[in-house]
Amino acid sequence: MNPIMETMLNHRSVRKYTDEAISDEMLASIIACGQAAATSSFIQAYSVINVSDPEHRAKIAAAAGGQVWVEKAPRFLVLCADLKRIDHCCQQEGLGALEGQAEHFLAASVDVGLMAQNMMLAAESLGLGCVFIGGIRNDPAVVAELLELPDQVFPAFGMCLGWPDQDTEVKPRLPVDVVLHQGKYRTDAVPEQVAAYDQAMSEYYQARSSNQRVSNWSEQTAAAVQRKKREHLLAFLQGKGFLKR
Ligand SMILES: Cc1cc2nc3c(=O)[nH]c(=O)nc-3n(C[C@H](O)[C@H](O)[C@H](O)COP(=O)(O)O)c2cc1C
């Protein structure tokens, strides 16, 4: 174990912040750390919008299902998967415009995810607390309109950052040997592994210091996934030039 690994293992999402500001310099270094992440074919397919307008924040918080931390966080960023610049390069090089290939959508989505996680780790190493906001995909059209996102750019998720004003426990993850398969994928152990983890998470949910509940992992995640079908997404993404073939 080293300090970087300890920071990683100490991660917990933070949704309550003090009023202390985050300087532009600090934000720029966090974003530079994000940009240091590996990027598919070096395309750097991401953009970050720093949203400071309180009205925009309020509208985005409402679109995200009333997440007050989107309004209150010292910084709120929208992380976009961005093929706009690469589309420009393709046309400049006489190779034709991008045509909405699934491969490029996936590459841009992975790029922005890797960048965001590097940013979160950098921020947490400075003592900041953060939470990602997938809730912006409830109404990506509103977000895209407010932020004037062009074609080939979609708002993947948001990120709140601030100095923590809450101390929550680390959420236990699945045991390593459940996610690490040796040589081939094993499905036979799934029911038993999920049952054991449900038991562990049920104990965690009942014992944690805030937001206690009688529940388990299966119940929480199944409900969350089925609640977030977001069936408008395919049409929205296709309207922005993604996922056409
Ligand atoms: C892409 C992504 C989107 C998320 N969206 C939200 C969100 O909209 N609101 C929220 O409160 N938490 C959101 N989260 C945080 C997760 O709920 C959280 O990471 C998960 O429950 C594990 O808890 P932990 O981060 O404290 O370990 C999101 C996380 C990710 C990776």
C-alpha cells in the first residue's frame, strides 16, 4: 500500500460542502491531472464545462431530479464526451466527417470516464470531496441547450467538487475474487457470491452513521437500474450525431 492507493481506497462520494471556494488554479491542476489519463488513439475526446451561472445550476439540479448539491457545490462541472475536435481533424485531413460509429461513441465515453476518475482522484488527494452526477442524463437536451453543446458533444455526467462538510463511511465493494475471474468467466458462483455480498451490504446499510436503511445490494441496484432506463437517450445521442452505425 502507498499513499496513492490509500487515497483510492478511501474514496467515498461527498455531497455536502463548506462555503470555501476552490481557486481557478486548483481547478486547472485537477483538470490537467484528468487530461493525463490514457486516451484511446490519443483522441482526447472530452471537454469540461465549468458551470457557475446560478440559474443554469438550478435548472440542471432540477433536471437531475432535484439534487441540491449541484446548486450548492463550490464547483459544478459537466463532463462531456467530445468528438467535435476529431471530426474537425478528419475533415481537415480530407478523410470525411465522422458518421456516428458505435466504436467512436464508446471510445469517447471511455475517454471521458478515465479523465473524470483521474480528476476525482487528484481532487481527493488535495482533501476535496466530489460526487459524479449521472442524473444530468435525465434531461440531456436541457443541459445541452443551456451549455450550447454542439453536435458531436454529449453531456456524459456532472461532477460536484468542494471541501467536505460531512464524513461518511467507505462503501464496501464486491470482494476482489468476485470480479477477478481466472482464465474464463464463471457464472455458476454468481448466486452465492451475490447472496454473500447482499448480507455484507445489509449489515453496512444498517450500521452506517447516516442514511441507514434495511436493504441490500441486489435490492438497491436492481431498483436503481430499472428506474433509470432513460429511453430518450438513444434519440438524443443520434440527434447529436452519435450511434448511427
Ligand atoms: C457515472 C456516475 C454517475 C453518478 N451519478 C450520481 C448522481 O447523479 N447523484 C449522486 O448522488 N451520486 C451519483 N453517483 C455516485 C454513486 O452513487 C456512488 O459512486 C456509488 O453509490 C458508490 O458510492 P461511493 O462513491 O461513496 O463509494 C454517480 C457515480 C458515477 C460513477
